[in-house]
Amino acid sequence: MTGTFPTRHSTTLTAIWTIVVLLFLYIPMMAVVLASFSKLRYFRFPITGWTTEWYSKTLESLSVRDLLWTSLSVATLVTVLSVGLAFFGALAFARYDWTGRKLYQRLVLLPIFFPQAVLGLSLLLWFSALGITTSWKTAVFAHMIWIVPIVILIISIQVYSFDSALEEAAFDLGASRWQVMKEITLPIMSPGIVSGGIFAFLLSWGNFPLSLFSTGADQTVPEWLYAKMVSGYTPMVPTLGSLTMSGAAILLLLIYLAWMAIVRRKRGRAGSQ
């Protein structure tokens, strides 16, 4: 009895702490969801009337559609380009030993530690000096400056656990470099690549400081939400926020289900062989 008490006690404390952390994280989000269903223009609790009118107005709004398309275009391009650059950057960061590697490891991570507002302002000054008109395309470049190092770190975690003997054995058996990359390197690194892609998309979608300085006349969802909170508030603000959170949750769920289906298929093939 005495030996089991600490275990039960620690399990109870862990459960309580987990619940407290989850409530701390999700109660503000629930407030946004509740505000999107309120009939009143400004959120008050308890809610006296419920409606889905704001959702229909948000989905029918042409300006909101433009916002969503701009944010989706920026986030998609940032994801594709960042993962492509970070894949080879992670190999240089963690896989190969070469002259200047330590310096590279330090320099490539520097943008992460810069305040995003300062980084955005410096990029805006640089664009102005080069005569480049800012738009959503320059926002893609600005986001990548900050996101690529993060994706490199994520993929590097997978690279550090990579056994180079597998590649060497494949070369000894006569495989070409492309075959080794396709059949060994990419499958082993795929968890890190997928994780890095998810981080890149979500970080780009929700980025406000860099977008504020680099989108010019274009506008992303975070910029619009901030502008409406400063002046001209409308219940479409919590509604669009709720739709964004729901979309992110659905995206993560679909990626998880697709990944589990791929894993089960691979295990089935391995078992049949």
C-alpha cells in the first residue's frame, strides 16, 4: 500500500496539471467560438441569444474570400519552398561534416532570434532600397527568412537519428544516388519533412509582424483581424478566427489520418513479404 501511494499521488497531480494547462490554452479559444455565435455585436457573457448569421455573412463576403486566398497562397508557397530548402539545409546542418559547418549552424539559426517586427522592418527597408513593390509575393520571401531555419531544425532532429550505413550499403549493392535518395533517405526523413511542412504552413498562416511590413496593398487574415480589432470591429472577427482554428484542426487531423494510413500500408506490405 505504501509503495503504490506515490505512484497514484503523482498520477493524480499529473492529471490535474494537464487539465489546468489545457484549460489555460483553450478557454480563450472557446471565448472566440462563443462570441461568433452571439447575436450581440460585442461579446458578453452569459450569451443571451445565439445565431449563425455571422458565419453566413463571413462565408459570403468577397473581401474575406480574398483574404483567405492571399493567406493560403502565401502559406502554401512558403511551405513548399521552405521544406525544399530546409531538406538540403538539414543535411548540411546535421548529416555531413564539412569545413565551415559550425559557422553555418550558428548563422542559419540567427533569424529565429531576431524580433519579427525588427526583421520585418529591415526587410521593408531593403525592399524599398531595391525598388521592389511589396505584395503577397514579398511576404513569401519575408516569411521564409524566419521559417526556413525553424524547418531546418525540425528536419535535423530526424537527420541526427539517420544511420548513414544504410546509404553506404545501398551504394555497395549498386544503387544509384537517385535510388538511394528515393528508397532510403526520403522515407527515413519523411516524418521530419512532414512535421516541418506542417509547422511552416501554420506559422506562415498565422504570422502577423512579418506580413504587416511585407504585404503592401495585399492583406492576410491576421492583418485583417488586427485592423478590425483596432477600428471597425464586427462579429465577423471571432467568426473568421473560429473558422481558422477549425481549419487548422481539420488539417492536422487529415494529415494524421493520411500518415497513419501510409504507415499501415507499409506494414502490410512488409508483412506480406
